[in-house]
Amino acid sequence: MSSFLSKNYEKLVPYVPGEQVNTKVIKLNTNESPFPPSPKVLQALSEDVINRLNLYSDPELKELRSAIAEQFSVTPDMVFCGNGSDDVLAFAIMGFCGHGGSLACPEISYGFYPVYADIFGVELEQIPLKDDFSINAEDYTGINKNIVIANPNAPTGLVLSNDEVEKIVSSNPDNLVIIDEAYMAFCGKGCSELIKKYKNLLVVRTFSKSHSLAGLRVGFGIADKEIIADLNKLKYSFNPYNINTLSIKAAAAAIADNDYYDDKIARIVEVREKTIAELRALGFNCTESKANFIFASSDKISAGELYARLREKGILVRHFSKPKIENYLRITVGAAQDMETLVSAIKEITEG
Ligand code: PMP
């Protein structure tokens, strides 16, 4: 640490992303899609678009917000876009909870929430999960705090129903409820329809998982237009051009290609179910994950050791050395063949 860093940030513990590697490994550690993006993405990145990179990107993101609005049957003024959904979450937590405001989130969830709470001076309450790792919606009803919940939750993959989400949103009318639907495309439509009924709901989505565009860095939030106006006020006070022109074009083309992505999502779900069944047959305890990852533990081997042994075999998965989940691995659902290799490797390691 240099002597120049502000005292406010001395104790900051940053989020630790999953490893990105250049060597040839089976990469099941960051919930990326095994499929390339829609071919429409490449078509959208024409020479003409490149030749206009001398100009700033559109700060209003008109093309992208319209394309997203159409998919979710809302108006463009109900859509905010960010440089990945992390950017959207950061603006929201800064703007609605920062400087001493409140935020409640599940104790086991996306590791970035506590980091944002820390950097923006938020009073964070981390609410324990039930013993089976599910979220008890009752714990969030009428708590009079801002709330962020990943649905499906990460790294457990467990889902709250829209009725449960509605109970949380309707019982906290004076606070913002952020539902982070990074993985929702792998199990349902999500709760964005509730936005027309509730002014305190912000639904956050990403192109990184279901739309095979983690490297593009585009995410978005959908909410009542006043919330979106607030987010834009923050954006224009910090980084007006938060999405580059190539990403705008690529994401707008991708989100319209439902046929392509419906097929890829269905294939991932099929492989998820097959792999969960195979791991259970090997004696693993797997949650009913509805995301594009599996959350699994075995009595035969500690998760830490299994992580290391898989790594030696060139298979990268994610292990969190965190109380309550230190004996679980989070395994991204990859290509069918890679998942077969994973199951064989696990079999070899655990059964010798
Ligand atoms: N929310 C959750 C629950 C996630 O797991 C992730 C990915 N690590 C994100 C948000 C952020 O994704 P991105 O910034 O790539 O949109």
C-alpha cells in the first residue's frame, strides 16, 4: 500500500474474481457460458462501426435500452445499463444505500455485496440462510431496510418464487429491493413484471452468463422510471460513457436473438440436470441449483482437497474458504463433454 491511499480505503477487502487463465484448462470457475455469443454479435460489429470509434459512445444508450425494453415489455426510460451488472449494482448501492444508509443481504451470497457496502459506507446486515441453504423470505418481510438478493442465489443456485419476492417488495415500500437476476435465464422469467406494480423494485440482469458475453461487460437494471432517473444522475456524475460503442452494438444485437439463446440455455440446463444426477450417484450432496452452476459437497473428500486435485488434472472449479460453505465446490455448467471429463475425474479421485 502506498502512503497516498485515502484512510477510508485502507481496510478495504476487495472482491476476488475467479481466475482467468491462458493455459488450456477446463474452465468451470466463473460461471461463463461454454457457447460463443450469437453470430449476430459479429455482424453488428461492422467496419462502419469501427470507423466511427473516433466519436464518443452514446451516453443515453438509446439503441441498447430500446432493445432491452422491448424484450422486457417496458419503456426505455425504465432501463439503466452498466459496464457489467457489477456497475449497475455499484451505482444502486452507492446511490440508494451509501453514506450510512442500510442494506440487508443473505449471509451467503454474491461476494461483491459486502465489498460495495464497505466501499460506500453502508450499514450492512447479513442474514443467515436456512440450514438447507435456502433464503427464508420471512426474514426480509417488513424489515425497513434496503435489500439485495441474488435470485437464483449464488453460490447455492436456490430460487425464491415470485410470490416470495413480491412479499419482500410489498412489505418494504419505503426501501429499495434489488433482485439480482444474473442467473434467472436458466430457470424462469424472473420478477420484472412486478416493476409495473411496485416503485421500490430494481431488477438487475447481465449479458455475462446466459448471453455468452462476459468479456463484453454489459449489465442492466429495470425499475420504475424515477429510480432509473436517479441512477442516470449518478452515472452522469461519475462516468457518462460507461459503455463503449462496440459493447452497445453487440449487446443490442444479442438480446434480440432469442432463438439462438433459448437453444443454448436449454442445453446448459440439460447438462446441469445430467451432471447433478451423476454427482449424486457418486454420493455427492448437490443443491437444487437452477443456475448455470452446481453447488456440491462430498463426505468422501474435503472440497479444498477436491479443488486442488481437480486443478492438478487441469479442471478449474471454485472453492470459497468461507464458514458454512467451505466443504462445497461451485462448478460452472460447461460443455457436455467437459462435464463428462469432470465427472470421470471426480470418480477417479473419490473412488481411486
Ligand atoms: N451478480 C451475481 C450474483 C454474480 O454472480 C455476478 C458474476 N460474478 C454478477 C452479478 C456480476 O456479473 P457481471 O458484472 O459480469 O454482469
